[in-house]
Amino acid sequence: MAVLPEGLGDAIRGTARDIADVLRAAPDTGLPVPRLTWTVGETAAHLGQANRLMAELAAGHARPYADGTAEGIAAANEEALAAFPERGAGPLADLIADQAEAFLDAVAERDQDEVVRTPLGPLDPAGLGAYLLTHMLGHGYDLARALGRPHMVDRARVELTLPFMVAVMPRVADPAAVAGLRARYRVRLWGGAQFGVTVADGTVTTAHGPVDRPDCTVLTEPVAFLLMALGRVDPVPVMATGRALAWGRRPWLGPRFPGLFTAP
């Protein structure tokens, strides 16, 4: 039986290749990246390091990385970058693509129910694959924007990130934003994929499917969903242009939903 869901392996390989192609065409890896404090070279170096970390985790190696908090992960990222001086477009493109392949080779040997310890909590191998894809799409988008190239985020790839996105939401909930809130959300992406989120007095639970009697249904275009979730675009213009809609018994909860979480 396949360890990864249908299409996920191809999406990981294709996304890594797309990012490598964007990088190899970069005229200067010292260019700044929008919304980040890193340059193109630093972002690519981080992405290559992250792909290697994911490949090592898939191979069964214990690789403790930070403390699971946004602050801890950011500090670990900076420390890792400082210890890795490569900033050349070609070598980093090769590293990103090669480590994505190493991940696919390693994960194929895992039991599909085996738990893997990751920087954002325990995941099964399918969840780890979705984590890798999510991370590559986020930083691939960053690199494409910085270099004026088309990005590689599309509906099919976004839907393949959902096993990770849904699993990690309770871990990245903003304590201040969810405090005192009781709400049941049904979140649907254009095309049919959906999941449920329940918030109850500071506790967030999720379900890989709809919840009963939702207070608010949020319908969003898939690319916009992922970019909002990763902090790459602001929710207000997305909602203003109709790429995210909300309705139900408490529709006013819709605009509040993106702010309940910090970007993983």
C-alpha cells in the first residue's frame, strides 16, 4: 500500500523542480524577499536545509529542532542559516531538488501508520509529506515573487497540503485570539475539499471533514486559502474581491477566522 496519498509524491517532486528552475534563473541571490527578512539566497538555503531535515526525519533519524513555538522555530532557522554559508543559486537549486527526492525515497520505506516527530508535533508519514509540500509552496511563492517569476501554488497542490494544515491548526492557534471564543467552522475550498474547526474557550480541535451544525461556513479559493494561512497575503483584500465568503448562523465569525492562527 502506498505511504503517501495519490498525487502527493508527484506534487513534492514537481514543486521542488519548479523552485529549482526559478532559482537557476535568478540574476542575483542577494535580492530581498517580500514579507521576509531574508534574501533570495538565504530563503533558498533555508529551504534546502528544511528539505534535508524532512528527508532525515522520513529516514527515521531523530532530529530535534526548536521547541515547536513560532519563536523557537524562527531562532533555530537563523542559527541553522548562520552555520550554512552556501548562497549560490545552482548549488541550492540542486540541494532543494535532491533532498526532495531523498525524502520520497525514505518515506516509501516507512509504515503508513508510523508516527514521526517533527518541529510542529507528531505526524504520520502522509502528514510529513504534506508538511514538506506546504513548506516548499510557501517559500517557493516567496522566491517567485522576489524574482518576478510565476509561482507554483495551484489548487491541486493546495488540496494535498490539507492533511498537514488541518493537523497543525491546534498547535498554531493564537491563544489571545481564541480565548473566550466558542465557534464551529466549516471550511470549504472551491472544488469540494473541506474540513471542520471547533473553538471552545481557548481549545481548538479539527476534523478532516465537515462539522455538524456549523456556526459559520467559510468558502475560499484554494490558492488564497494557503497564502492567507501562511501569512503571504492579507485576508481583507481576499474577502473584498470575493475569493473568500462566509455565511451561516453567525456569519460575522468568517472574517475573524484567519486571525485565529499564526503562520506555521
